Amino acid sequence: MNRTDRLLSLIVELQAKHWQRAEDLAETFEVSKRTIYRDMMALMESGVPVISSPGQGYALDEGYFLPPLSFTADESIILLLGTDFMQQTFDAQYQSAARSATSKIRAVLSQRLRDEVDDLQTSMRFIAVNPLDTAAQPEILQQLRRAIIQHRTVRLDYHTRFTTNQEVAGSKTTRDVDPYALVHLENAWYLTGYCHLRHDTRNFRLDRIDRLQILSGVFDRPENFHVGPRPMDEREVVARVLFKPAVARWVQEDSYFYITNFENHPDGLLVTLRVRQETDLVQWLLGWGSNVHVLEPISLQQRIAAELATALNQYPGS
């Protein structure tokens, strides 16, 4: 990156994150702190209102904005693919915002670039397998988004799918939850929040919520909370399963969320998985039929066998 590009990128970085330390900027741009000091001096001399504070670093004076940016073909197609996907997966309010963003992005493109982007769009597309529609509880999604912004506790009626130590499959419970975040994963929306009933942070699938009410109580989200998968050390159940050679390629292609390791084995593919509870694996393992053999834990073997025996009993004469 030449110096002119770096100076422009420094302004963008300061706009995005406000206070930035010289050592962090040096690491981001892979230069020395001395270079960052010189760059900041050059920006100030050119009229960019950079302010500095000992211990905090550098920031831009509030109210300073760059002129409108121009986009490359690659940047444009990434932005337009993103807005297209958002139109498919969000509720009506954000679908409208995505359409508006698409129009604004296209408006700043030159005709040549617009034609190039149109050609790219005909050969590249994000498709949501199960896009959000009126059957996918858009009203609940809107309520939760508002509750997250306002830090308001919600009350919801929730259906449990799998049996756990505390809940029976198919049961419905009413819970008060402090909503922390919404996550879209594998064509479904999930709420992550603190469950007052279980005194722990839990995930709730939105299409399993019957009714939701925003309460008057407010909460503070933990400072160390971040949106993402649970830390590996919280998944204490380790399972090892052996897949037959005929399906080894398809298991690897499946990229199941809980898989932590693949290992070639004389009899097929040895797969290691880590979960919080065995029930997280049962349906997925059953889907592979006789092509999979659970090696450990023994309790998971027994759970799979019991499930198969129950299914077998439903077919007289089998």
C-alpha cells in the first residue's frame, strides 16, 4: 500500500472506530509506530481535524466526514450481493432498507461499472434456502430487535424440541429472557440471551416461540458478551463416530457445526464432535442410518439404540 492510499485508509479507520492507538494502527497497516506518527502529522497539516490524547491515541473531530466514496467492481458486487441476501432473510422493515441501499449503491456507479456489475450478478447469486416470510414470525423478529436496542427484558412461550436434564421434548415453558443478540444460522433465526428460568445464557430458535411480550424491566448486557459460537470449553461432551468409506466424502462436505476433527481410519472416516449435550447429535447421526457407528460415549450409543428401537416398534412385523 502506497502512502496516499494509507493516509486515506487511516481516515476511514478512525471514522469507523473513533479512538485508535498508534501501535494498533501500526499493526493494522503493517508499518512502524514512527510511520504512523508521521502520517498523522501529514493529515493534520493537510487540514484533516485529527485530535490526539495520551493513553487513548488518535481520533477525528466529531462531525468530520469523507466525501462520498467510489467503489470498484468487486466492492460493488459484494455490497449488492449482501443487500440481496438481506432482502431475502430479514423482515419487511429491513427488506425496505436493503432495497433502498441497493438503489443508492447503484446510483453512484458509473454506467461502465454498472454494466459490469449487472453482468456479474447474472452469474453470481446468494440464495436463502428458506427466506423469511409471513410464516416465519417477522413480528417477533421486530419485537426482539427493539427489545435488544432498548435493553428490555422479554417474556416468551417456548417449545422445547429435545429432552434435556431440565426439560422434556415437546414441552412448552414461559420464560423471562434478557435478549442479547439475534443470529441467523442455517436458515433459521436464533435469540441469544440470559434465561431467568435457567439462570444461564441460552439460545432460542425464533420459530419455536409462540408468544412474545416486551416487559418494563431493563438489563445491562455483560461487557464481555460477543456474538459467536460458544467457547469450546463449554462443550464438554466429546463424541467419536466412525463413518463408512462410502459416505466419508459427504460427511466432510456436510461440515456439521459440532465437528472438531476428521481422521482417516482403515474402516472409513473417524469424526470427533464436541457438544453441550448428547441430544444435539442424535437427529444428525440418525440421518446417516447404517453408515455411521458411534464409538463413544457409551451413553450416546444407548441413546441411539433406544431411538431406533422405538422407531422399529412403530412397524408391526418388522
